Amino acid sequence: MSQLKQIQQEFMEYLLVGANANTGAESSAIANADSNSKSSRFVDIRARVSEQSGISADHRLQIYANAYRIRLKETMETDHQILGLYLGDELFDKLAAEYLDAHPSSAKSLRRFCDNLAFFLRNDEFFSQYPILADLAQFERLLLAAFDAAESSRAEFSTLQNLPPEHWPNCCLRFHPSLQLFSCKSNAVESWQALKADTSPDAPFYQQQKYWMLWRNEERLTQFESLNHSQYVLLTGFIEGNNFAEQCELMLEWYDEQSAPMMVLQTLQSWFDKGIIRELVVS
């Protein structure tokens, strides 16, 4: 390992772990450690930093560590603005500090830093008492995923209309990369909408399962729309690779034999109009 790479690793390890460990008895032990001792994991990086203008090595390192954590907190505030509004400053500060300790940044892109936020909120002893928080975080992550998704072509409804009738039963769909699915029992999306409109959300409630699809339109604006259960099953079935005939049969759980194909066709037309279908494939 080159000396530069070793220094970089020591510095990153200090930013992720050492700055937070520099408290109490451990801090005293580090301060008193001999520069040649290997008892502390962070002695080496401190030994590489010189005092300048009366600012000690520990102080200079802590400045970097504080700036690093502030930048990550700013990333959380940017990516999860509505979650932050829902929590308020005090609880959001608590979330930011505890999430960073539990999930130090491990990706090169800041966009990935909060990928585990919903998981953290569902499993943390304090925050898990309020399941709507994890739902809000997941919904905002999906909005970001839809916005960041790769661009691709979008099929027109005429493509399906011009398909020979004998090919319809075996027709499968491929979707635009921005399409995302979300499901929850809470009023998380309604709360998100209220806060986005600068109004107070209703108190959290958990009733029936709700379904949503999210996508980026041709104007590069992120959109979302609620789905009923049959629409959600229809969409997930096509995503899984089912063909038109299989999906019409699946819809018999909600519709009769005459109305099921019409429902599927009408729903497909709305999907084409929204630009979420990338191509048709005849298996």
C-alpha cells in the first residue's frame, strides 16, 4: 500500500469513527498515548497532523470531522426535505446524528447516503414507534430514484393498436426505467402532499393498504398516482413478465370475463399516455 493511500484510509477512518470516539476516558487515553504506541487506531493520523497558529492536531482534525458530518446532514435535508419538516428541527437533528453513526457513508455519491434511511427508521428503537416516518423516507427515496433513472424511448399506444390481433395474447410490456412502485398502510403520501403545499398534515393513521406508482414524465418532472388493488396487481404482473392473456385472466378476480379485457386495455392506454411503457414484446 502506498503511503498516500494509507494516509487517506487513516483519515477516512478517523472521520467515520475516531472523531466520535474522542470522548471521556477514551479521549484521555488517546491524548496520553505515546506517538509510537499502537494501542489506539487513530494515533497515526494525529501524528501526521501538525499544530498551526496555536490550533492543536486534535482540534484541526475535529474541524474536518464536524464539517464532514454537517455536509452529510445537509444531504439528508436536501434529499428528505418533507421528512425533515414532519419531524421538526430537534428530532431531525437526532435522526441525522444517529443515522450517521449507524450507517456511515460508504458510497462515492452523496445520492446514495440515505439509501438505508427507511430501514433505519423501521428498526430504530425510538423512531420505529412511528411507522409513518419510514414510509415517508421510502416515498422520498423512490421520488429520487424516479428522477435519477436513465432515459429511454417511450412507446405509443398506436404501437399496440397496430399489433395484429393474433399477437395480443402473447404481448408483454417493458417499462420506462423511472417507474417505481410504493405501498404502505399509513397516510404518508397524503402527509407529504400536505407539507409540500405548506399545510398541516393529519395525524398519522394506519388503515388499509395503499398503492402508488411513481415515474418521470417526458418533461423530466417526477409524478405519482394512486392505484387500486387490481391496478397494482396488473402493473406488478406485467413487470414480472406476464403477457396480456395472463393478465386478463388474473383480473377475473375483480371483473367478469367481458369487462376484464376492456379494463386491461383502458389501463394500458393510460400507461401509454403517461409515458411509462418503453416497448411491447411479443413472446
